[in-house]
Amino acid sequence: MNDMPEILLLSCYELGHQPVSLGWPLAALAQAGLAASAVDLSVDDFPAEAVRSARLIAIAAPMHTALRLGVDAACRARALNPTAHITFYGLYAWLNGDYLLHANGEAAVADSVIAGEYEGPLIALARALDEGRSAAEVAGVSIPGRSAQPNLARLSFPVPQRASLPSLDKYARYIADDESHLAGYVEASRGCLHTCRHCPVVPVYNGRFFIVPAETVLADIRQQVAAGARHITFGDPDFLNGPGHALKIAQALHAEFPRLTFDFTTKVEHILEHRELMGQLGEAGATFVVSAFESTSAQVLARLHKGHSVDQMEEALAVLAEVGMAVQPTWVPFTPWTTLDDYLGMLAWIRSHGLIPATPGVQMSIRLLVPPSSALLDHPDVESWRGELDAANFTWRWDHPDPRMDDLARQVSRIAEDAEEDADPWDVFAAVEGAAYAVAGRTPPVHPRPTFLPPSPPRLTENWFC
Ligand code: SF4
């Protein structure tokens, strides 16, 4: 293996989890006989020595924040090692390929970009570079002047290689009943069957998803339990795209580790469609569900093509309450179509449904991102709300037709940023509510703080979902 290229994988941010975006390509490269090392910059220092000797530097960009940090890392790497080939892989890499590959008089941020099921093209790229061939010869790899479609060929999923990754105590923990535990992270599928218009999965997977074999998922869980995990997050875009697959894994997990708990992400539609499954998943150890509620405005839900109504959100809450499973709704409170009344309505809805403890400040501050290739851009009225492309920030700009909403977005963002990690959610919510009513020129309704507060719902210590 000595004559193989020196491959360095970098991850910058993966929602506070030990990055599977390093573990999976490490395993796939090893299976192909290619030596690689990996560094997670969210917990480790920039590996200057490894960068200097690398011939291929591959940077994971599964989300917006990761890409922003990844571009900084790429620029640093380029300065230290101008001859290394720098590639980006993951959802946001492909969405922003034009920016990453555009030279603009200087060296481009990246030499290539890979998307979709990225392991195959990454292996092919490493081999091509090792053999002195150009990246232009590699299928599934975008290079300056040639954009390749995302690779959607099915991968024979290896078990992610985690032995060389930072230990689980460096990452977000699971908190339940005031106790904190190490948490692991797995994916039982990739891509998504659905086509919500604002979702970055859609332009890449376009309604397709891939099942990871149950044995592979269970082996990944096993190695993280051996490393101390007491809770597992299923980070699939939607765990219930394959409901039978999800239940099979959950029941096998429970049979092997009866005290292990888990959480998963699924849409409102699936909670209702598979309501009988919720009880079974709860019995197998599921303690909470992350669900993209997004808005309490019917108009905004329709624009995002969410496939659910506010009534169905209420029904989903009832289904979950019946089986004793907590919910962490996620929101997109600032869009060009969300009015100030809508925002106040969302706050009132959160309060009246007892969701304040499940709503961190950041969730009330999120402003819609419209990345290049977003399906939102296909709407016939796009010219009426879309501004300039801010390529360096990976989004189309938009201003709200009501300037009070942009002002409120800035205020809520500051409140969320200033809130301490252990801030009382009731205080943060009250501050957001105060700001929103002040912007509307209205007096906030008086809500005495309840004297008896129910126990905080189970959660992870990382609140950011973008
Ligand atoms: S269900 Fe979730 S992951 Fe799937 S397209 Fe909609 S927002 Fe994206």
C-alpha cells in the first residue's frame, strides 16, 4: 500500500456527531486497498503535517455550516500544499459546485466535487491520481467546466470505520432525566423518497433513497455501544422511508441492547401513516422523534411542499403523546412568505402545545436558505422574491417584503446566539416572544410561568439542525 496516494479526509461539522461522513469513506477506501487518514476539525486541530504530505484531500460537506468551514479548511490546505488535489463531497458540495470550482483569477477552492453516493467516485479519483491520470477521466466527478450528475449507483455499504475517529465523549451527549450519556450516530438509509422544495436532499437524490443493509447498521451500532454509547441517533433524512427496514433494525437493536435508547427523524405524514409503528418503536427504545414541522402557516407549508397541514401536526403530537414519545419539531420560521402574524401564530402554537422546552432559540431564528439548484427556484413567481446569488455564502439572497420581518430575524438570531448552552428554554422563548410582539407594536399576552414544570424532554446537547 506504500505506493498508494496519501489520502486525507477532513470533516468540519456534522451536527455534533462523530462523523459518519469520515467513517464511511474510510471503510470504502480501505476495502478498495487505499490507505487514508481522517481528521474531524470540529474537535481536532488542523493537521498541517498531514496536509503537507497529502496528494488527495477530500472534504465532507453534508450541510451548509460544514461547507462554510470546509472552504476555510481548503484555503488553508491549498496554501500549505498547492499541488494536492482538493475535492469536496456531500450534498452541499454539489449544490455549490460552480462556486467551488470557479477559479476567479486565483486557484479555485476545489479541484473537483463529488455528490450522491460519493464513495465509488472518490475511490476512482484516488486511483486515477495515483496512476497519474486526470480527474477529467473519472465518472461522477465534477471538475472546472464539466458538471457531473450526482452518483446514484447503489453502494455495497461497508461498516463505517470508526477506530481512528475521535472518541464519543468529544461529541454531543444524550440527556434524559437530568442524566447525560454518550451518544452514537448511524444511518439506515440515504437520500429521501420525498421532494420538499426547500430541502437540499432533493436536487441530489430527486426522490430516491438507498437502504443500508440491516447487518451493516447493527454492526455500526455494536461498535459504538462498545465505545460507550448509551443512545443512538438514526440520522437518516427520514427513518420511515422504509418502515419495515426501520422496525427490523429497531427490534434487533432492542433484542441485543435492551437498555439502549434511540431517536430518529421522520416527517409528520409518516407519523400518521405509520402510527401503529410508533408504539413498536417506542417499545424498542425510541425516546424522541425529530420532525420537520416547519411552519404553522398553510400557505408556507404548501410552498415548501411539505405534504402536511397544521391539523396533521396536531394529530401527530397526539399519536406520539399516546405512545409516550417526545417530539423535537424543527422550524423554518423566516421565509419570504411568512408574515409577522404567521410568526406570532407559530409562537402561540408552540406555547399552547407545550413545546417550549422542545424549542431551542436557534429553531425560532432559522432563515430559509435557498442554495443553488434548490427546487424552490422552479416556482413561477421566483423573480418576485429572489435576489442576487451570494455564491460565497452558498445561497440566493432574499429580502422579506415586510422589513419588520428582517429586523425580527436579526433580533431572534441575536437572542439565540446569546443564550447560554444551559439557558432556561422558558426564558429564551419569552425573550423571542417579547421581541416579536415589540416588532408588531403589540403587547405580548400575559403568560404566568407555570409553577410546576414537567421534566425536560429527552434531547441531544446539540441544537443546530442545519
Ligand atoms: S422528507 Fe425531509 S429529507 Fe425528505 S425531502 Fe422532505 S425535508 Fe427533505
